[in-house]
Amino acid sequence: MAPAGAPAGAGSLSGGPARSRAEQGIDQESEMKAKLMQFWNDDAGITALEYGLIAGLVAVALIASVGLFTGSLQSMYQALKAKLDAAQGT
């Protein structure tokens, strides 16, 4: 309620002077900017994210290396099997 003798809408619930919608918008905008800057500068979860990215890259590297070495390993074991079969036959 407005104080006695004051025009309607002149007071606020906090007892301070009434502010225009433009002033309230500026306050909300500066508050939003402050929250965005706080969010942007917060690095609390960064290390977990970095470890996750590193683990993902290691997994991709392992899968790629297994794919690259499968053919050469297969041919190596086939050659070894042929030599063992030849040695058993003599």
C-alpha cells in the first residue's frame, strides 16, 4: 500500500519509491548480464568434462588401432600356423 497522502502506486512493498517499468527492465537486464558472466566464468565442472573428452578420444584411438592392426595380426598368425603345420608334417 502507498503511504498516507501519497499518490496511488507511489510506494512499493519494500517501502522504497516506485520505479518505472523501464528502470525495472534495466535492473533485470543488468542482473541477467551479471548471471551470464558468472555462468561464463564458472569452471567448476570443466575438469570432469575434460576427462570425459580425453576418455572418448582414447576410446576412438583404441578402436582405430584395432581396426588397423587386425589385418596384419591375422596374416602374422596365418603365417605362424603355416610354419607350425609344416614343422609337424616333417
